[in-house]
Amino acid sequence: MEPCTPLQALRKPKILNMSIFDWVTSLLGAGLVGWWLGLKGLQWPWFLLAWVVFGVVTHLAFGVHTMLGYYLGLNPKPERKECL
């Protein structure tokens, strides 16, 4: 096994085999964009749902296999290299 890169180390903690770091950074990005757009009240849940759907569609378009795509039955389980 090879040593982890800093990004691999950040992505090691997982829930349902999905990186907590990836979800947090994605939702923080959505928060910043939503704030910039001036979203209010019930616009937020719809925006967050659209943000996740956009991410799934984008990953599919570029052929990037993700665990969420796997759970949704859209792609095979992604292969990951383990590190120390």
C-alpha cells in the first residue's frame, strides 16, 4: 500500500461508504451559491435537492462512478485504491 495523499486522508472518514469531506464541501458550496442567489425559506430544500441531482447527472455525464450513483442503480460500484 502507498501512503495517503492529503486529499485521500481527508476523504477517509465515510458514512455509508461515501466521503464525509465530499458531502460537506459540496453542501458548503451549495450554501455559498444559495446565499449569493438570496434564497429564502422553502427555496433552500429545493435548491439543495437540485444541487445533488446536478452533481449526480454531472458525474454520470463524465463517466465518474460514485457511491451515490451506485446506491441509485446508475453506475457500478466505484473501485478505490486503499492507502495507509
